[in-house]
Amino acid sequence: MDGVGGVLSPLVTIAPEPPARRFLHMCYCCDDTDEVVDFLVNVLDMREVMRNPLHPSDGSLLGIDGEIVSGAAFVYDKRGPRTSPSIEVQEWVKPTVIGRPMNDATHVGMQSLGVAVPDLSSTVSRMNAAGCSVVGEGSTDWTGRWVTVADPTGTLFDMFEDPTIPVGESRMRHLRITVTDLAASLPWYAGLGFIDVDRHEWTSGTHVGVTTANATADVVRLRLPDEPCEVVLTQWRHPVSHGRHPEHANQAGLFRTAVGVDDTVRSYDEFRAAGWTFEREPRQVELSGTKVPDMWICFLNDPDGVPFEFVQRPRSAFRP
């Protein structure tokens, strides 16, 4: 019996070799690559490394009928592409970007990117001067002070301080995802290769903009084996997590994420045999205008519809 949307049924087992080793990128959909890249580079102290220019392509790769016109810039923190995951800033021309980025922490789906900086107060001041707005402020037991900020497009960043980071730099630290049910999500993420970092209970949501009295959430931090960037899974108890991740690839804001695997086709075959559901079969793609070689990729969704992309990248492409 097949699972539905990537969820394992009780009659199947997890693939014998969890394939994902590290985050490669988190996709940020927008209508102006240059505007977003300028913000990431000049306000958050990151750097653009490569760009796939606007071009027509077959939309079926992303679940869209007909031709699309799109392009992407890849922005990393200053450790660079052999260490840092990237933000894939994807500009949509045809079709145009739709909707608005997530602005409700209790809504299920990809919420925000976590970024650590050496001086939180000065960075938030720069963000405000650049047209951002503070959505929430508070603290957590693993970050200390935490400020959630909406950038000029409305996409959220969880900002916190790490004084060990060199001045003029920042660090990609997490991808925060709201889930319906941790009991359903955790086996799925473990199947991909995520391992537990820690578990927490939030008894306030002010740091992420939830102002409901007595707000509570269960939080599990996970990471992949080869690098420290985490996924922060959050199940809200009060108010209860609600909704589902957006379905359309041209949705504004954070939409999908990619993880590196050794062999996309082999992982696809093994997972299919174990009862997992994929959105499409593996395809080989090229990123014209970049030094990245042609890659095999495929897509599957977590239990709440958050798209994950298997991208074939050898370990030799990264620093230990």
C-alpha cells in the first residue's frame, strides 16, 4: 500500500539507507531577484555566488503545465557554497508570483529562515532602515534573544545573536516549519536522514508574532549528518496548528527546500519500493550560467505538503 503525500503507511518500512546528508538550498520565490539579493547581501551580510538567468523551460518539472519563464540567484552566507546552504532566490515571470509569504506562525508550512548575526540590535536596526518590520520578539532556551522580522517582501527571518561570528558576516542556522502533528512528521524526517538535536516547549509565541494568551507549542530541532543547519519543526497546541503548505511552485515567499543525496535515482527507487510517494519521477537538469554540473533531481512532500527536493551532489563538493 502506498503512502499518501510522502507519509508512510503502517504496512511499509522506512527506506534502509536514509539518503539526505545536508541542506543545499531553501527556495525564496519573488518577482524581483535583484531586490531580494540586494537585501540579503547588503543588509544580512551574505554573498551571491552564482545565477541561473531568466529562461524558458518545461514547467512540468515543478508541477506546472506548459512553459515557464524563471531564473534564480544563489546566495550563501560568507562561508561559501562548500559549507553554507544557500537561499535560492527564484524570480517568476511566467507565471507571475502569486499570494503572500507566510505571516501566521500557527499556519502549517515553511515559515522562516533562521539567521545568526554577531550584533543583533545593529542588524535589526539596519533591517528596519531597509524597509523591514519586526513581527515578534522574545527569547528561547537555545538562542537567547530572538527577533522575527518580515523583509521588504514580507518573507520572515528569525534573527538571533552569536558573538563568535565575525563582524560583517552572518550564518544560516535553521528553516522553521509549522506542522500539524509531530507524531506523523518525525518518522518522515527521520526517513530522509534527519537526526534529533533537541526538544523544547514554547510557553509563549511572542518571539514569532503569536500574541494569544497562554500560547504553547512543542518544538523539535533536527539536522542532517553533514552540516549544522537545522530544521525547527513546531506543532502549536494553543492556538492549534492549522491549514496546509501552499501547493503552487510560484507561491510568494519560502516554498521548497533541497537536500543533497548521493544518487537520486537509487534513492527514488528504494523509497518507492518502501511505499513512499513522489510528486514526479527523477529528471536530469542543468543550471545554465553556473558551474554546477547537470544533476538528477526529484520531489516529494512531507506530511503537510512541504516540498523537498532530492538533488544529486557528491560529498566531495563540500568541506568536511
